[in-house]
Amino acid sequence: MRSFVPVLTVVTGIFAVWYLAAIWLNAPWAYDKATRSGEVLTLQTLIADTWSQDKPKLPAPHQVGIEIWETTVEKNITSKRSLIYHSWITLSATLLGFALGTGLGIALAIGIVYNRTMDMSVMPWVIASQTIPILALAPMIIVVLNAVGISGLLPKAMISMYLSFFPVVVGMVKGLRSPDAMQLDQMRTWNASPAQTFWRLRLPSSMPYLFTSLKVAMAASLVGAIVGELPTGAVAGLGARLLAGSYFGQTIQIWSALLMAAALAAALVSLVGLIQRITLKRMGMA
């Protein structure tokens, strides 16, 4: 129970600041309405108004909670207004991009560790690739793929892959190089082949590093999927909900989609963490 006290304290503080910020940001509109109608606002009516506006600058937490409830529990999951439906669209691109990014990252890491030429030539380009803003790169990827007849899920997954492969490469290279000289000398003493050294020493040693990087990659992959939905004018996905909300000034819709994305990211990262604990325990590392 004591471990939850700090968490609850932080959450309570966040909600308190959120409610106060909603009053501050939404108050000008409340005062403007009162001036035009000739009403006098008391503190109580001001708070009630700022926490119940249809299109507030900053929606109150309970407004976002109601919106999430109405678009998840009270909507059919196949409905275009269901956040579960839109989350599934984004999740599918996220998982495909994560799988592609993980595979590419591991393959590049193995090449970098075992090939001096790749280490000197590929690694700098891998680092340089992350200096390109994804918001500038995403439309280019989508346009190029559309030009060759590829559309739908794959372009969004490619953007997710672009963001997710980098932490995997860095983490896996660090992990594969983590065995010290004494351990490598011991493998050579046993006349182990490079393949045996990889499977028996380097790969097991890299697992803690790999899973740490996979958590970062999963979160980055979700961001990539959402970003990939923005320049396409998508009609489905959490990115599409954000885009539609910004078009029509529906800030409550925007915040509900943001919190749904955060919850989805937390669930995915927690799943990777669970797999990590199970895997490392079976390997005797936990």
C-alpha cells in the first residue's frame, strides 16, 4: 500500500493543476458570455462554466473521462466514433512497424558487430538518420510508396519502423559487445566457432539491453503510426481523431485521443516488460 502513496500523490497533484489550468484558460470565454448577457459571475458559476464548456481551450479531466467512456463503453467497437476501433487501426500499424523495425535493427546490429566495414560505414548513417524530422519525412515516404502503388497499412508501418529501428540497433550493438575479453577468450579456448560464440555468449548477454531498447522502440513505433496518419488525411486511427478534432475545434476529442494513445503505449510497453521478465527468468538472469 505504501508504494501507491507516492503515485497517488503525484496523480492528485496533476489533476489539481489540470483543474486549475482549465479555470484559468477557459475563464475569458466565460467572462465574455457573461458580459454579453449582462450576468455577474460568482466564483462558483465561473468554475462551473469553465469546467463544462462545449469547446474549451483546455477540457477538465471529467470532461475527457466522460468522452472516453462514451466512445469506448457506449459505442460499438465497429463504429467510426469508437476509440477502440480507432485504437485498433493505429495498433495494427504500430505492431507491424515495431516488428519490421526490430528485425531491421537486430540485423544491422549483428552486421555492425561482426563486420568492421559496416561498423565504420553504417553506424554513422544510422545515427544521422534520426536527425531528420519525422514530420518532414513522413509525407515523403507516403508519396513515394503511393507512387509505386503501396498504400494503406504499410506506409504507416514504414514510418513506425523508421522510428523504432534506431533504439534497437543501439541497444543490440551495446548488448552484443557486452561480453568482456575474458569471456571471449574462454570461448576461443573452447575452440567455439563464431556462430557458437554468438548463440551461447553474445546473444544471451544482449537480452537485457535488447528488451530495454524494445520498450523505447515500442513507444516510438506508436508515435510513428500516429504521425503517419496525419499527412494522409486518414479517416481512421488515433491520428485521424486528432486531426478531425483540430479541424473542428473539438478539444475534448483531441484530449481523449491523446489519453487513449498514452494508455495504449503504456499497455504495449508493459507487455514488453512482462515478456522481458519471463524471458530473463527462464534464462536465469532475473
